[in-house]
Amino acid sequence: MTTLTTTTNRPGAPVRASRSRLSTWANGFGNEVHKGWLGLIGGWRGTLIQMAMFAIFYLLVVLFIGRGQLRTDLLITGLLGMVPLTFIHEQVNRAFWSYLGDIQSGTLEQTYLTPLPSWVLLLGRQVAAIIGALPYAAAVYVTGLITISAHGASMPSDVRVLVPLAAIVVGTSGLALILCGLTLVYKRVEVATQISIALWFIAGGTFVPLINMPTWAASLSRAIIPIAPGIEAMREILLKGRSLTGLQDGWGLGWVIIQPLLILLIGVLVFTRFERVAMRRGTLGRY
Amino acid sequence: MARTDVVGDIERSGRPAEVPAIEISGLTKVYGASETKAVDNVSLSVPPGTVFGFLGPNGAGKTTTIKILAGLLSATSGQVRLNGLDVARQRAAAMEQFGAVLEGSRNTYWTLSAMQNLVYFGRLQGMRTSEARSRAEELLRDLDLWDRRDEKVGGYSRGMQQKVAVAASLIADPPIVLLDEPTIGLDVEATRTVKDWIRTLSKDRGKTILLTTHQMDVVEELCDRVAVIRRGQVVTDLPTDQLLARSRQRDKYEIRIDGTGDGLVLPEGFTAVSGEETTLISGRLEDPQDLYPVVDRLREYGAVIEWMAQVQPDLEDVFLDLIREPAR
């Protein structure tokens, strides 16, 4: 017969040591990040294949736009759009599927049986998604650098692009939160996720800079697309040599920072709201 | 003060004996705008150390009650307390009181190994990695999974996956364990193992176990007390032996007759199951003397009685009676 060991026969060896709330939350947050990491390295073959696919996709788009030639100017401007696009694609999909996948398998409810507040786990999942998206963006960037070097040119660099890059990370996290929240209640939101990614490709200034778009389309993109102001700012800093405070093409540095924060705020509100609805309707584990 | 300290105080101070491990008071759940009550004013009290069978047919409100109990669903009204802690208002502390294996779900990550799963769910319960590892090792050794601890759970047999799910629910050694259909899909040997665990956890370790299953033999064998829910309402809540004894006040009789029984009009309360050559007639009688009219009717029909017996009703008979009776 199976013998189960419990702590009741191990006096002085509590299963859960007493610790501060902050420490418990940090542990829970790290746990989610670690799970995401295990998932990434567990599927390393798929990761490598996808990294190659994104790199090839970038080169093909430049080739098509360049009418059969890998033009240096297109490689550089395209790279500044393709790296954030790859990032948003992977980050949003990873965060979204970490929820939808758990709902489909029935594991999500089990993860809610915890003394930890759900925002700690949510934050962990988001950071895990960011970490999981970085290798893909890096693969595209390295491919771009190598190709540009092979054409005898070099990719400009400036530490100030870290500001719009960070803004992109914040904005995409907000978008992921919106979609994750929606999927807790509406299980077919997967289609919307895929369409939104396609929309960012077309209208996010990825390959066609916003200043080359009709004013209304550019304004709409700057207003709602999480990567648009960041890409525009990066191009200004790296290709036009402008400072962060001297951005002119879009709506300035203020908007580069405010827009992702607003999307993040909306994401938090949407997720919180829909999580509550899911708990009222019982859709947390229903697919 | 840290949440773990709050719970620690409760555990250290010694819970008064009268505080139930699980207490459900006036629980009602109405989904959406519909007027249908999935759960209708349910009240239950489960003393510590009890194996409590919570039974009901599909759609009776069993899963809804369990999900509210687990804090996965909000109640329309009423209250659920685990070791005196309100699940809705003291969620964090209440969650530390129990572990669960939920029905119809994987419960664990199939892309992770058994050890990775247990460490993950341990940390999810607020344990440090080292604490979770140490506890996981104990559980995996106890459950004969230690040698395969680094294999992905997706590659395990159904029984082994269920073992990992049970281990995950026990990782933080909670005083209350909720097992929703823990033996579903398991073979005879795995079912026996799960039943052994339940018995060990309850009798040797003093844990409170809320068990739901459609396998009445499991309930009859393990449960100290049984509640049956039907159409959102609890129709009975009694110690298992009392429930069986009450039912045995009316004995069940089985009579096998020759032939298919075509045209036979059965006495009230009797049913017939026809085979190719024989028919089994069964029914309940409060007084054995009432058997005479039944036999007379069979004689008038011209049936040849092959065999007749008084049968002790088992829990399955009791359960079927309860879910067929009008709601009280």
C-alpha cells in the first residue's frame, strides 16, 4: 500500500516557512517567469525554426519592396520596423496563449488555487512572454546587421533608442493584457489576436513610415498601435540624428511615453474587469 | 503582518473542535440573467478529519458548488468557510487551507516533468524552491514516481498523470483536500491506489477530504458522510451508515421469472429488465408480507419463478432513489 508522508510526522519542518508578503509575491512572480523559461527551452527546436522564419520573412519583405534587390536603405528602415513587429507578435502571442492554452487544457483553474494575488501571476506571465519574445527579435536584428554589413554599410546605433524600445515593451504588454482579459470570457478572441498582429504590420509603420501615410491613417496609428510611436521615434533618432526631446515627425517624446502607459492602464483595467466577469460566469476554465 | 503568519496563528492556537473544516451557508448561484438557480440555498458542514462524499447527477449543481468552494466562481449569495476562513473575503488565507484535484482538467502541465510540476505548484502555494523540491521528493517517492521524475507528464499513463495531480494537490500539505472525480478514467489498480491514499490521508493524517465521484463503491468504501445534491438543492446529508440504514428500512427484492414478461403488469414500485429468456423483476417493500400479492400476480400471469432473493440495497440504489424522489 502507498504510504503518504505529510509534515505532521515531521515536527519542526514546516512545508511553508513564514516570510514577508513581498518575499512571497516575489517568489510567485519568479515562479511564473521560470515556468515560461522552461516552456521556451523545452521547445527549443520550435524556437530555432521560428527564429529562422522571422529572419527569412524580414529579408523577403525587403526583397519584394526593393523589387528583387536587398537595398541597404530598405534593410535599415525595414529592420527598425521588423524588430518591434517580431517582438509584438511573439510577446502578445506568448502571453495570450499562456492563458488560452491553460484554459483549453484545464490547467488555468488550478493556477488560481493559490494564496497569491492574480496580478502577481499575471505580471510573471507577462515578463515570461517578454523574455520569450526577445530571442526572435534578436534573431531578426542579427540577421539585419549581418546583411547590412555584407552590403558594405553599417546599422546606426544610439543608446537613446532604449527609451522608445522600452515604450514598445510597455505598450505591447498592455495589448497582451487586453487580449488575455478578453480570452477569459470570450474564447474565440484568438481570431482578433491574429488580425490585430496583421494590422500592426500594415499600419504600424513597420515598413511604410507613418509620415508617408495619409494624415488620418498616421494619426490613427500613432493613437492606438502600441509599436507605432516607438518605431517612428527610433527612426528619427537613428536615421535623422534627432534627440529624444527633438522628435518632430510624430507627436513628440511625451506621446512616445504616454501612449504605451495608457494602453497598459487600459490593459490592467480590461484584465481585472474580465477576470471578475469570468469568475462570476464560471468561464475561467471553460473553453 | 504576513499572510502566512495569520494562518500560522490559527493553526498554532488550535482550532476549536466545533469549527467545521468546510462550512457552506445559504449558498446560492444564479448564472447571468436567467432565473435558474444552479445552486439553491445550499448549507453543509464538514467536520475536520471527515471523508465527505458530495454526490449528484450531472447538472445538479455539484461542480458549481465545488468551484465556489475553491474560490474559482463567485456566489450570488451565501458564504463558504474553510477552517473558519471566508473564501470570498479572506481568499489568500483560505487558499492555504486546501489543495484540489479538479475534474475534467489536466491539473498539471504536460510539457513539464513531474518534478517541475510539483515545484511549480509548490511555489504557487507560497513555498520556496528548496521547500517545494524537498516535499516533491517525498511525494514522488511515496507515489513510486521518483525514477521517472524528470520525464514530461504528457508521456505518462493516465493513472500516473492522476498521481502527479494528487501529489500537486498535496504539495503544501493542506488540511483540506478536494478531490473531484479522482478515479475517473483510472484502471482497477490505479483506482485502488487512489482509494488507499484517500484512506491514509484521512485516517492516518487527519485530513478533511471532500470527494465527488459517480463511483458509488468508492463512496461506500471511503466516505464517513454523504450529501446528495439534486437540482441545486441538498436532498440528503447523513453519515453513510445512517443513509444506508434508512434505505434498508425498505428491503429490495429481486425475482427472476422465465420468459420475457410481455404483457405482465407489475405492482407499483417494481421494475423489470427483460433478457432473451428470463426477466428480472425488482422493487422495494416495507413489509415482507407485501411480497405475497406480487407472487400472486406472477402466478396469475403464468410466470415460472426461477429464483427470488432479498437484496441489501447498496449506495447506488440509495443514490438513485434520492435523485428520483421529489425534492424535499
